[in-house]
Amino acid sequence: MRRSVLLALALPALVSACGSTSPSPTPTPTPNYCSGTPSVYGKAVSDWWIPACSLAQDIYNDPSVALGAPDAAGTGPASYTGFISLGFGGHVTLDLGGCISDQPGADLRVYQAVSSEPVSVYVSISPDGPFTLVEARKWCGTRVDRVKGYCEFDLATAGVSRARYVRVEDGELFPCPGGTVSEGADLDGIQALGVTTVAGLPGLP
Ligand SMILES: [Ca+2]
Ligand SMILES: [Ca+2]
């Protein structure tokens, strides 16, 4: 084969080896989940999971009641309102709508109803995580009234500076079925302590 023919055969291969001449795809921008203004209380349910056994056993299974200002009330065992029973190790992840920043002292208050069942709290700045554990199985029942109680969490404990998504997980770990209709910790709501209370919302401690 003549040299010129060899060159003609080799050139397309060389061009191919150098890659396509079409423009490279534009990288997808990383969402800035911290751009919004955080709410005082949970603004949306980001995700939730409760074991099937607990869902079948419990009668307080609506995660949307953990949104907004705490409002647990009523009488037990079957006439409470305002909380979701987390069951055996279940959780609800609430979206504050924007990021809060670590400030001196506690940053988050979790309202846990009825008695002092423990909860674990995790936080993230993205709905997809990673979630960082703030504290595990913390007793949660400083009284507000006969039904409402709370406990507090400090972002600094976890070594994180910002948080938007707050996952509250049952820390009671009461095996299911346990013979009640409100198994596990009972989540009433969350409050971002560093966010100024919006006018019109009820004042709480
Ligand atoms: Ca703090
Ligand atoms: Ca509630």
C-alpha cells in the first residue's frame, strides 16, 4: 500500500480519537436550597416513613399535622388531635422552606405530645441528604400544657452550621404491635428558634 493511502486511512481514526467536535453538555447547576427564607415552623412534609405494623396499629397517621405551630390537644387514647405517632422507629422529615444558621444555644425545638417519648433529630440542607444526626433518642417532654411538650436541639452538637430539612425519628423504639393506638413518639411540630415569630401566629414559649 502506498504511503498516501495509509495516511488517508489513518486520518479519520485520529480525528475520532480526539473526540467529538460537538459542544460538551452544560453541567446541571447544583440547587441552592438555602436561598429561601426559613419559616418559624415546618412548612412542608419532605418525606415520611412509618413501619406498616405501626400504621396498622396507630390511628394518628397523618404527617401534615406536624406542619405549622404546635397544636396537639384532646384526650387519650382515641380523641387526640394535632400529632402523628411515629411508630417503631418511623420518621417525618419537615422542610423549613429555607436554611437556618447555627446560633448560640438551641436552634430547633421539637414538639412531642402526650408524654416524654424520646426522639432523634437529623438535619440536612438538601432533601436528598446527607442527613447529620444532631442527637439520638433524647427525652422529649418539657411541658407546655397537659398534651403539648417539647425538647430542644443545638446544630453545633452535630457540627453543622446550616439546616433546612429536619428529620424527627421515633426514639422510643417500642416494639410493634404494642397494644396502643399511638405507638412511638408523637410529633406535633417543629420550631426554628432563631426565626422571628410571624405576626398572627400564637405565641409559644
Ligand atoms: Ca446553636
Ligand atoms: Ca401539630
